Amino acid sequence: MTFTSIEVLSLCSIVANICIISKNFASEITNIDEFVNLGKFTNYEEFLATCRGYGIGVATIIQTLTQLQDRYNKEKAESILGNCAVQICMGAGNNTTAEYFSKLLGKATVRVETENSSSSKNTDQKGNSSSHSENESYSARDLMTAGEIKSMETDTQLIVFSKKPPLKTQKAYQYEIFPNPDVLLNQNDYENHEDPKQTEKFNQLVNEFESKAEENEEKKQERLEIIQQEKKEKEEKEQKEKDDNALNHYLEDDVEEDV
């Protein structure tokens, strides 16, 4: 089962109540949970790039990296991940996922201190001799190895940014932040309520888009008319040159006959 980019956007609207927001900041993020179970989306990486351009945040949620690779193949999966400016690891389910995030985190320079002590007994003289040395060196190691990522505590997560240093944080459980809510609402009882401000903003953006599209269409027609006019003038000019050349040849032939 495959979907076009337009169908993906429609699906996002249904699943996550997507909001159209400003171009510079995504005030809300569309969550697509169990992404690989929704089918195969055509040109999904291009869809992500388009959403980012319009300030729409899309959270593509998967269980393991191998799920994504199995559904889209390895190259396509890398392209999808490359369009994600922020990648969060809440736990690595297999070695492939752990190794991916280990590589994504990069290397760190660590200081290695070594200490050596030795002693020996002198057979010719009384007493012992000893020596002691300390050395210091620097080497590179993974910021976190695949094994360390797989063994993370359940309340720990990794956040990797495209242009900022990564973070290792604790998960924010809502039931801990708000331990005694005033109202408990069953998920099935939830009813969506439109925000008038968001609706107004959406309608405004739709009108701007339609106005811009109409303006672009008018410019396109103007350019087309100019091209057609230039083509017509060029054809008329070429035809006139042919007629002039033909007339000149006729006159030259006529003069030669008179002579």
C-alpha cells in the first residue's frame, strides 16, 4: 500500500490534528506513531522537506531502525532520517539502532592515565629497589558505545540535533509532572475543539496561498503571451527575410536577362 505526498498530508491532518503555523517556528508538531505500520508513503523524504519549509513539524515515530529499512530499503531510510533535524532515542531495541545512534553521537576525546610500579630485590646488596612512573595520553572513543546505548535506563533518552551538541536527558513523564489531575479523561471520550485563533490563522494562510497562486498564474500567462508574441515576431521576421531574398533573386535574374 502506497500513498502520495498529498495523501500523507491529509493523513497527518486526521491523525494528529495538524495546525498550520508560521514559517519560522512550528508551535505544534504532528506525531505519526507506528509510522511503518501505516503503509509505504511515496516520496516521504520530500514531504518532510516541504513541511519544514512551511514551518510544519512532523515527528516520525518508529520502534527500530530496521523497521524503517525493511519498509523503505536502506538508502531510502537514510534519506528520510537525513530530513529529520532532531532525532530522539528513547531506547535501542536492537544492535542496528544502537550502532546507528552511537555513530550519530560521534567521538569524544578522553584522557587516559597509566601508572606503573616495579620493585626488585638486589642480591649483592641489602634492600630492595623500586621504580614508579605515571603517564598521560589522549585518545578518541565513541561518545556512547552501542552497548552503553542498549543498556540505558528506561527513564533516559538521547536527543541528537543536526547543528548542535547532543543531549542525554531524563524523560518527562506527565503523570509525575502532574501527579493529581483535576479531571481524568478517557482517550475515547476526547472531543476535538477548534481554536478560533488557529482557525483564523489557517483561513488567512489559505487566502494568502490562493492569492499567491492566482498571482503566479497571471504572471505565467503574461510570460506565455510574451513568449508567443516574440515567437510570432521572429517567424514574421524570418518570413520577411525569405520574401526579400526571393525578391532580390528575382530582380537579379530579371536584370541578367535584360542584359
